[in-house]
Amino acid sequence: MKGDDMRASDERAADERADETLRLDGNAAAGILSEVFVPDLTTARATCANCGTIRAMGALLVYAHGMGTVIRCPACGAVVLRIARTRTHLWLDPTGASLVVMAGAPASSVT
Amino acid sequence: MSSGTLVTREPRGSSVPSRAPKIAWRLATVVDVVTETPRARTLVLDVPDWPGHRAGQHVDVRLTADDGYQAQRSFSIASAPEDVRIALTVQRLDDGEVSPHLTDVLRAGDRLELRGPIGGYFVWEAALGGPLLLVAGGSGIVPLMAMLRHRATALVAASMQARHGVPARLLYSARRWDDVFYRRELARLAEDDETLEVALTLTHEVPAGWTGFRRLIDRMMLAEVAWPPAERPHVFVCGPTPLVEAVAAALVELGHDPELVKTERFGPTGGSA
């Protein structure tokens, strides 16, 4: 199952890499990420599920298209996060990130 | 305050990590539209309940047409966190969907929908220390100007020793002299502060008597302008994607730590359409 996903991902990668100059940084996805996550995700450290590289989200590569945003690992090119938007929903595919560590959001406490 | 300390006014947005409120869309009011170059304008905005920002952050701007069609683009904040109003410098792309409206149509008193501040990664404040190396291509100068404006305010009452602790250099690439944003302000900042150096490179056309660089930024130019990697400068590179990637790669080749080289790619044209 994972192999199929990665092959499909490679095909999409070929399309997307054709437009290399459209590549942006993690910061470019910060706006849409703020609709999903409360803490600022650009400083969160994400672990690529494909190669294990750990970088701040701001250092990942963003490819933004009309329908959505693809965030890739700068080391191996695999998709780390995929966000797509329809008229009624926001789709988040987080399977490319095996871990995301965010700083400083304290647990709400009840005293 | 002793002569050895930096004066850093804590930006209202504070750098202490906290459970940040979700970034909401707000209606800002245009206070002024300032001409920077023939194709670029700075919009000075009053934003209700603005939480404050950090130098390097951006906002998303949303335009809604009469038929409900919406277009959204990101713009870097040009103003220092210490300023009460926020300023966005926008370069007009002739076939752009959003920029021509901002540069040619908006007037003082008009309203603009925006959300922010956005992006905690590509930010610098004086407390992070230096040396500080800024590399700008075209409109990539905007977020870096916010950093220089913040630095100037933070160091205004600092001792020479404190200033030398946070030295800064800007390498700014533009096509022609006429395309250089903030020309006079950059000259004044550099003149008033011996710990700030500004180097320009013009790639298409130079004015008579030009003594600055006159080519695309390359590895040799970076080696000349940048601090040695052993100094571990904080580096921020911003502009069109091809320039940013070439500069970042060259800096890493020269030995700079990739974790200290932060990039903000503006896309193929280097400006928001």
C-alpha cells in the first residue's frame, strides 16, 4: 500500500517539479495552516515519514496550486503535508509527517 | 539602563511562545499610499486590534469582487514592529490579479481585508543577536527592510559596543536604480550607523558614475560581502525563487550552516500577482 502511494506521489512529483520556480518556503503555507492548527506551525519541527529528516516547517518546500498546497521534504522531495480546500471542507493529509513537534502551547489548566 | 545594553522595545506580539489566537481576517483602513518607485507603492494601514508583529512576517490580503470572486495574496510587512501602523510595499505586476488594485486603485480612506501577522520562521529581532546578513532580490527587500527598521529603533540608544555586537550587512539586487525601494532611507541608515553596510548590485542598467556591483549575485560576490562562516551570521534571503535558491546554495557551499540560512521565496516573478 505504501509503495503504491509513493509511486503515485512520484508521478505527481514529476508534474510539480516541472514548475520548480513556483517552489516557495514553509512560510507561504502558514496562512492556510493557521486555519488548521492553533500554534504557529512554521517553527514546528516536522519529521519526514519517508527519509526521517527533521526540519522546521518554514524550511520545507511549498508548492501552492489553485486547489491546494503541497509541502515537501527538502532532503528527499517526498510530500510531508498535503492541504486541499473545497467549497465546504478543508482536507489535510498528514501521512507524510511521522511527527510534528510544536513549541510552547501550554495545556489549559483547570485549578 | 547601562551603556552596555540594547534598547529593545518588546513588540506587542511578544516573542514568548504562547497559545496564539487564530489569525483572523480584519478590515484595515488605508491611511496613506506612498510612491516608492514607478511600479511600487507602500500602503500605510490602520488595523483594528492589531496584535503586533515581528520583523519578517507577512499578511494575507483578500480582495472580493462585486460578483463574490475572491483573490488572495501574501505581502510582507515593511514596517518595524515598533510602528503603530503597518506598512506593506507592493510592486505592481501588470497582469496581476491583486497588485494593480493595491498600487493604482486604493486611496486613503479605503478598506482592505487582511489577516496576520503570519510566519514565525522568517523573523529576526535584535535580541537574537548578529551578525546579520540580509540578501534581497527585487521586492524581496520588503521583509528585510522591516528587520533593518527594527534594528535601527532597537539600537537607537545603544552604545557603540552594543551596536558592534549586532552588525548588519545588506546585499540588494535590483534591475535598475529606479527599481530600488527605500533608496534614501537605506543611504541614511548606512550613513548614520557604521555597523550597517549596504551593498547594491544593479543587473540591467547602471546610472552614470556607478561604483557598485553590476551583475547577478554570485558566489564570489557573496564571499566578498558575507562574514566568514565561522562568525555564524544569521542569514535571511528573500526574493524570486531562482535567486533565493541560488544564493542559499552558494552560502551553504561557502560553509554557512544551513540552519542559519533562512529563505523566503516569492515565487517565479518575485512579486505577488
